[in-house]
Amino acid sequence: MELRQLKYFIEVAEREHMSEAAEHLGIAQSAISRQITNLEKELGVQLFERKGRNVKLLPIGKVFLIHAKEAIKSIEYAKKQIDEYIDPERGSIKIGFPTSLARSLLPPLLNEFKMNYPDIQFQLRQGTYQFLIDAVKRRELNIAFIGPVITDDPLINGRTLFYEKMYLLIPSQHRLAKRKSIYLTELKEENFVLFPRGYVFEELVVEACHSVGFEPQVISQGGDLEAVKGMVATGIGITILPESAIGEFKSPYTVKIPISSPNLERSVGLITPKHRKLSPSEDVFYQFALNYFETNNPITDNDIK
């Protein structure tokens, strides 16, 4: 079995069309058809149902596709490690991050890293909380920033870098808008704007409210941070978010208020795969990030209002 056969197979399987796959790969259709036939003979099974130039992946073909993709990822990762072993300061790093940390955490960290390691390149991937966890498990990422940090997943290593406080965000005309701080119990009769059920920010708020004995009255839901903050600005309801998620959102229609009791905060840190080693360049960045956050907390230092 040859590497090119796997690559040809994956291309045909995803397009289910020989001509399109051949055109994308820049080879003759007869060449790709011959390699697929050789692969099937070697495996002893038919992977595709053929209908002229169109092909349909058979059930056993779908099983093989999963493993073929994993094999290609493993080979590419091995090659990347060899290249970076030769010169760890000239590699490429894929880093995942959530929207809430895009402004407060990444710019100062990456700028300082680039000053020290100018030849290491970045590929940044934004994603939701669960997407980032799944991407590390699927080998799409080896490093991702996340908050809160998970510590109980058998496939993930979690390392906390710092903690950030949760704040109340309310309409500027709200009866509590002039308060210097607030007790969470004072919000049990308020209307909340939250993320949909299952989102990590929704879970953080609901668990906090449950801890002081009430169920938040959710009047509206937003699918992203800007939507949630925008609905608060319109006066629909209130919300609770980590400081970095509020970010530099400045509006004459909202007010950010500290929650004095209970002390609400979330952990922010890095996740990496538990059963795969980081590449040399990734390890350089990982260690740099750990050292960086021993002396820097971007949320506090930036004094986000």
C-alpha cells in the first residue's frame, strides 16, 4: 500500500467523482482509477460502487476512509516533527482559541513570542469551546486556549494559566446600574440573556445561580458574544460574562458591575493531547506561554472596562 494510493482514495471518496478528483490532483483520470483498483485488490474488498465517472463510497469504504485520514495525519505529523527536530525554531504551529480571548490574550502573547522566535509561523483557528476540545482529539490541533480548563478528560491535558472574574452586564437604565458591586442573590427576579443550553457560558451562569438557590429566568438567547451583549444593550435583560468576554465592548447602553458574592471566576489555560507529544516548535510555544503567564495576566494588566 502506497501513500499516494491513500491520498488518491481520500480525494475520490470525498468528491465521489473520478474526473473531479483527478483534475484537483493534477493527474490523469486513468492513473487515479488504476491506483484505486490496485488498492482494492490489495485490500481484497471493493471500496466504491461505480456508475460511469461517478462513484459511491460503499459502507466498508467509509470505514477505510476514517482510517486513511488518520494515517495521513499521522504521517504528516511525523514529517513535521522530523523537520522541527532539525530546526525547532523554524516550524509552524496551529493554535486554537475561543472568541472571548481573541483580543485580550492572544495579541500581547503572540507579539512577544514572535519577537523571540521570528521564524516560527502561526496558523490560528477560532472555535467554540466544544469545537476546540474535539479538534485536539481529532488531531486537527495540538494546542488550544480554552476557558474554563478541562481537567477530567482521559484524552486531554489541561493546564490553567490564570483565573478571571465574572461580571454582571446590565442595561445602563437598569435599577442596579449605579451600584459599585452586586450580590448574585439580588438577581433572582431578573430576566437573563444567555447562550443556548449546552454552551459553556450558559453552564457557568446557570451553575452559579444554582449555587445560591435560584433558577435564572432566561428571556432570550444569543448564539455569539456580540449578540448576547447587543441584546443586553437593547434593555431586554441582563447577563453574566467573564471579563475577557466583555472585552472592550463599550456602549452608553450597558454597565459592567463586579459580583461581590459569591466569587465567580473561570479558569483560562491550554489544552493539549494526553497521548501525543507536541512537536518541537509546539513545545517551544507551550513552554513560552507557561513562563509568560507566570508574570503576566492580560485581563488584569489591560484593565478592561
